[in-house]
Amino acid sequence: MDYNENYQRWLNHPAVDAATKAELLSMGEKEKEDAFYTNVEFGTAGMRGILGAGTNRMNIYTIRKANVGYAKYILGLENGKERGVAISYDNRHNSYIFAIESAKVLATYGIKSYIFESLRPTPELSFAVRYLKCAGGIMITASHNPAEYNGYKVYDDTGCQLIPEWADQVVQYVNEVEDELGIELISSEEAYPFMTWVGEEVDEAYYKEVMGIQLNPDLDKNGFKLVFSPQHGANNIPVRECLKRLGYDVVPVLAQCAPDPDYTNTASPNPEVEAAYELSIIKAKEVNADVVVICDPDGDRLGVVAKHDNKYVLMSGNQSAAVYLEYILSQMKEKGTLPNNAVMYNTIVTSDLGELVARSYGVDVEKTLTGFKFIGDKIRKYEKTGEKQFIFGYEESYGCVVKDFVRDKDAVQAVLLAAECGNYYKKQGKDLIDVLNELYAKHGAFKETQIALSKAGAAGAARIKEIMSNLREDAPSEIGNVKVVAVEDYQTSIRTEAGKETVTDLPKSNVLKYYLEDGSWIAARPSGTEPKCKFYFSIKGETVDEAAAKTEVFQKSMMEIIGE
């Protein structure tokens, strides 16, 4: 069925509501094609897309279809109906509506749901699944995407996003739904007995666990000040409440505290974008703050800005995580609490600096594919075997987890860790950038950057496919005049080095990684949740300035290789 046939099917279907039909009639040809040329699909972090009418859009009909698949998955679990599903949602347009639609679909299949009475962050949803002993969880969010997006993430009974093995089951059930417009639901009145509202009890249990991550709980909080922004999202109350209870002097960016779905007072809700910090840094200068922390809208990612030499310096996710690791491991070693079988997890597109820090303390390091579900899955496996003990897990994209009572990225934990780190080192006469520079002096300087090529629509999807295909078929032998010494293709699970091929032990994924002779590496990966092709650069130099200069050369060379 081509896009126009799909469009006509929606336009003429008796189940389509009047508002959706009006939107359909207002569409131009290009908009019509983009909305109907394909189905919105699950990616590395669930289902995410632009809000609106169409099979390639987020709306009540595509949400219902996704939930039919998830409901059938839950029914296949032991006592799935009775254990039920925890549901949370953020501040985005239609998030509450999508949460209720999800609960109604589940109820139609006789499945209980536990719905938060108001918006809560992603990590608290992960916690709630475990706390309420649910069979799974649903989070309605598009994370850090722009305001026109929303999304849907599904979790297993450990509070971890579904790994491919189980997500594929959901996708299979979803694909069996031939007519998303014809899904029949029980009435709201019939659904209510299956729906339970949750709130304060789960909040208090979650706050207690979060506040328990402190390594030096008796550290004097006087003389240390934070500026905090939730970026109009779901972490306003959890973060401020935990910081307040622990005695921190926290100054909120009030203009960004209201849960505004249009993100009116922020240039971007994404901590990876420098413009997202504008108001926070202005406030930090006003109050002379030591550290700035901002969360993305669903509260799983944390961006950090540190005051250094009277300037406010933005730290990358790789940099902040390396400093967190140094603090955690140094304190555990000092207190004699560092396990002999400790393990830290990060991903194949994460900087080498964190790994070097971990190994310097005798901590094992294991890498996963991009997507925090793979880290959560690692935690689950070692939890069962006891072979290794989890210490820390993180991705380069500002996501980490400190203690595993949450099995997803947790910015509430990360805020407390950043605050404690900043306060501890300030009392030693240092700031977070000083600590980072010490790590560079010990382990080598790294510059990590990313180029994300946006390629929207059918033509964009084709171009992304072409870029990855060309890189596979005609792999560069050098980048920026530096020899490529090894290539890992996670699609084929083959590592090629010195003409020899070996098999990698990670699941298959459309990622290419080039290792360079100077210790740098570059990776290429289509995003699983956005119409983008991402290029990750981890460039090593003798000094920070050298690494930065080399980065510009490598970026330019890589774009020339792919023809952009």
C-alpha cells in the first residue's frame, strides 16, 4: 500500500475522529507522504515520532497499535495480567492522553495498570516497576526531542527497557495488527477497575533510595551552591525535593520549572545542545554558583556546567562521567568498600577515558551497544550469577546510573552525584574541571564530539541507508591522513585488523567503528529514534588543545568521505 492509499484509508475510515480528519484534509502532498509512507517504528529507545495524523506519526491510533503488541507480550508472562504494568508520562503534548489510552488497551486485555497521578521522570517509572512488582512498564516521552515529538518506551519486570529479544516479540505482535484504526476498546467505565493511581508512596520510596547513594553523607553543604533547571520537564519536584532534604543550597531556574509542552523558555530541551544552558548560566552568574545542572524533559539525562577560573565550562557526558567515576572509585577505595569483582559498563561509542579511570582502580569494564537497555541487561545477568558487582553505568549522551534500584538512566541520582562531587572537591580547593584535567594528565587528553546529520522523510531515510552502505562497501583506509588500523562492523559482528577477521560478541547493530593509528576512533550509526545519521569522534592528543585541533581535521575528513 503506497502512502496515498494509506492516506485515503485514514480519511475514509469511520473510526477516525473529526479533529484527525480535519488535519488530514489540511495536509499538503509532501506532508501527506511523510505521514503515511511508513509506520512509526521501535528503535533503540522505543517508539518516537512527530505528533499528528498518520501511520508515521504519534497519535492515539498508533499508540493503541503499539499497546496491543505490548499487551500480548505481557499476557505471555507468568501472572502478567495480575502483576500489571506501571505507566508514567512527561510534560509533552498528549502525554497524559497517550498514558490513558495505553491503560485502556491493557484493560481491554484484562491487564492491570498503575498510573502516576501526574507527570514523573523516566527513572521513577523504572523504579516503580520494581517497587510495585509489575510485569512491565510504559513511559510516554520523547526524551530530549523538540516539542513536536512524543514517544513510547516499554520496560520488562526489572525496570529495564526491553532488549531486542523481547522487543522483537512486541514488534511481531504489533505488525499483526492490520488495521490500527479498527482496534476496539472497552469503555472508560469498564476500564477503570483495572486502573490504579499511584503517587506519594512510590515517590517517597524512590527519594529514599536516591538519597542513599551518597558516599559522604556527613559532608558539610555550606559554601556550595547549585543552579538547577528541569527544562520544563518532569524532574522539577524530584530533584529539588531530594536536594532540599539533603541540605543543599539549590537555586532553580524558575522560568523553566513549569511543565510547559512547548518549552517556551528554553532554546532547546536537549542537554547535548549548548543553547539549552543559556538561562541557567545567566542565573549561575547572578548567584555565583559552583555547578549548574540541567535535566532533559523526561528526567533521565543530566548536563553539567562547572565554574572554573571564573568561567562556566560545559562538560560533555564523557567528561562528567569520568569525574563521577574518579570520585566514586577513589572514595570506595579509601573507605575499603570497593569490591574485588567490581564492574563498570559503558557503550561502544563512549570515550576511552572512563575505561582508563576504572581500570586504574582495578575495576573491570564491559561495553554494550548504544541504548541503556543493554546496560540494564548486563546488570540483570550479573545480579543472578553474582560473578561481578555493578558499580556504575553510563552513555556518552549524558545518561548514567549509580545504584541499580533503577535500570535506566537516572538524572536524579546524577544530580546528587554531581552535587556531592562538586562540594567534595571544592573543599579540597578544586573544581570539577580541575579534576578532569588531572585525569587527562594521568590518562591522556581526549576530545569527544558528535556530528548528527538530520535526514528527514523518505528521501532522508534513503540517504542514511546510502551513507552506511557506502562506508561498508568502500571503507576508508585513512581518515584525516591518519591510518585506520581496525574496523568493527556490528552489523556483521566482524572486526578486521591487519587483514585478519575476528568475531565480536555483541548483538548485531547497524554501527561502524574505525580505530585510528594515533589511539583515536570514529563511529557511524543511524539513530534509532530520530531521522539522523550520527558520527561519534573520540580523538586522543598529548594535550587538550592538540586533541581539539585534530578533531576539526577528522570531522572535515569524515564529511568529505561520505560526501556531505
